[in-house]
Amino acid sequence: MPRWSFTLALDRTERIPLYIQIVNAIAGDIRRGRIRPGNALPGTRTLAAQLGLHRKTVIAAYDELVSEGWIVTVPGHGTLVAERPLDIEVTRGRIASAPSAMTPGYGVQSHVNLPPPFEITPGMLDLRGGYPDVRLAPMTLLGRSYRRALRIGGRAVLGYTHRKEGHPRLRAALAAMLSSMRGLAVGPEHILVTRGALMGINLAARALVAPGDAVVVERLGYRPAWEAFRSAGARLLPIRVDQHGAVIDQLPGILDRDSRVRAVYVTPHHQFPTVVGLAAERRALLLDLAIKKRIAIIEDDYDHEFQYEGPPHLPLASQDRGGVVIYVGTLSKVLAPGLRLGYVAAPPDMIAQLTLHRMIVDSQGDQVLEAAVAELLEDGEIQRHVLRARTVYARRREALGQALGRELGGVLQFRLPAGGMAIWAAVTAEVDVDRWRQLAIARGVVFETGRSFDFDDRPLRHVRLGFAAQTESEIAEGVRRIAAAITETRRS
């Protein structure tokens, strides 16, 4: 692989010999983390040519660095930074220390309350909810359409574009899908393409909320969305969730007490995380209140495609007669999360405002990817993929339900959900849920506990177990491992 030129700052007017300056620079770069243990340094001929020096000068510098333990010479691999460089004081008039860039030298203000990302290690089974199986994604078809987009689009898809709302073909294809499959009365002018649904939620927060305004959220819900509203300056007002979804009956009292409520954020199709649907009378009440009070409804329909029993509920946006719903969707669950494609459907004036806010953080999306995905939608390939994935996930839902009943029937209580990608289960009182999760991770399987979704971070006796990302045999093995972890929890 071709290497970048290795730059070092040398001052030929200094009295310090050039080979000592090289030693100072490389030792300092190792200290501050620019060059890391195991990194290869350029050969002496290469570095001499890059610096415009005689090779003997570089050899002398490398010999000094070797003697001090900073670097080692490995036959067949060249000159490498030592795995454990000596942290020694540098003498002979050279630098005594080098600044470290590992910690900021200034104050950092952070009010984001999110746990650090959990790293899935090789061999670990992932039973977290809401994750699709990327092994099913039509990557061959996507690769072909991506190459066609590059070949046909040329400069139009690789350069800067004035089409900040997204590629026009994808906006038109998404509008057609929402109109046909979800009952929304939208055209391309109602669509903004985003890098995932969370960007759409974040943009809506920026466009709607001023510091001190309030947003109503579900007490069990999606923490990254809450933090998006908080980062825009919002106060969050939670409402309860029961077996029929968000308890909208609490909303009139909240609106009477607080005149600064600007929006309600809900997941009505498959409530996140409980997967229950919002009851019809609650849907009607929510829309009626939003129209009367002139507040926005941010509808997060994150996995609409995956309904296994009965028809999917039409979105609130399909019944919106007052222009109050901002509808947020994603292709992450359909294709793959790494593609980062979401969208917002809203009145054109709102789309214009969202686009302005989007340009501050991301001047434009990935035009090549958007054109490629638009082609797959136009050709019906994504629709066919959804049908295949839905069939596979339905079998996996049954497999998880059976495995849980067989291995953990006396520990968990749950209903097999009509849709979604996870099971929400109550845990018997004798189990320490958070301890159970830690012991399960030690056995190579991870799932989510109720605490992750609770507005007040309470240790709820619930778990969320996903079935979409793992095969039926992987699900069976994962459940066996968490059942063994339960046994260990009881012993401890």
C-alpha cells in the first residue's frame, strides 16, 4: 500500500544537530500519540529523501532512538515503534517532555446522557432489539446500482449539489412508497432525505424548539431522541405507557399546565420499546389535541415494514388533516444501519426549514448512495427484499418465543408481538435484571434491560430481546446462554 509522506519539522538554522532534531521529533510524536506502538517508520532512505537530508543523518537518529528504547528494527518488517516505549527523560539539551493530545487542554461541557456504545466482540450473540440481519441485505444488487449511479451520474452525484433535500429520484420514490403503502398524501416536495431517522428527529427539534420550550415524550422510549430534544434546549415532559401505547389521556392536563409545549414525540405503530400499538381512540385524541393547540406531532415509524399478524396500522400522518404531523422513517431496518438513510415527510414549508438546519451539520447527503437506492425502489427490489425479510423475521419471532417458553418459562412473562423486531418481557421478582445482563455478557450474549428505556433510569423488571439479527439456531443458543446466566444469578 502506498504511504503518505512522513512529515517532521526541522529547523536548519538551529544549533541543535539535525539528527538530534529528528530524535526529538519522533520521540515527541510517540509521547503524544501521533505515532503509536507497532507503527512502522519510513526506511532511512525514504525519510532522508523526504527530508532532503543525507541518509547517514537519518541512520544516526534511528540508532539513537533504538538505544533509548523508542523504536526497534524487526527483520522483514522494517523499523517499528516499540510496543512499550521507554518513558525516559531526554537529555543533552533536547526536549524533556512532549505535550499529550490524549486529553483536551480546555473545558468540555456535555449534557448528553447516553451510555457508551456497546462493542460486539467476535462470537458474541446479539439479542438486542431492533437490529436487522445485515446478512440478508441485497448487497449485490446495491453494488450494481451504486456502480451505475457513479457511471451515469458522474459529476452530478460526486460534486456539490444545490439539491440539499436529497436526490430527486429518491425523494420521488419515497413519496410514491409512502403514498401507496402508508396512505400519506405526499409528493417529492414533502420529503427530506436524511442520514438516518435520528438526524430527522434532531432536525425537527432544532426547527421547533427554543430554549425553555417543552416536548412531551413517552416515559418508556428512545433515549437518543430525548437527548436530541434536550440539546435543542427543550424540557421533557413524560407520559406513561401501558398495554395500549402512550397514555394520551395525560396530555390535556399537561397542555393546560404548560403553555410552552411545542411537540409530542411518539412511536405509535410499534411503541419503542414495548412494541405495542397505539389504540385507535388515543390516536384520534392526539391528532385532535395537536390541531386545537397548534403543536407538532413527531411520529417515529422506525420499523413499519415488519408486521406479522394483521395489517399494519396506517401512520398518524395518513390521518393528518391539520398539517401537524412530522413523519420520520428510515431504511436502516430494511437494508442496513450502516447505509444511514432516513427521511422526513412534512409540509413543504417545514421541509424547507429542516433543510436549512440540515445544511449546518451536513451540507448534503450521499448523492451516489441515494441514486442507487432510488433505482432499487423504482425496480421493486427493496419491496421484494422486505417480503423476504419479513418471512424470515416471522420465523425467528416464533423461534424466540418458543425458546423463551422452553428455557425461561418460569422467569419471563410476555406476549408474542404482532409486529416489530423484539419481544418485551416482564421478569420475575427474584431476578436481579442488571446482574443477569452482566452474567449473560460474560457468557457471550447481550440483551437490553428495561432501565435502558426508562425516563428516570429506574431498574425495571423488564428485558427487551431481539429476534431479527440472529438465525433460529443462534437464537436457541443465545437463549440457552441467558438461561444459564439466570441460574448463576440465583446462586450468587
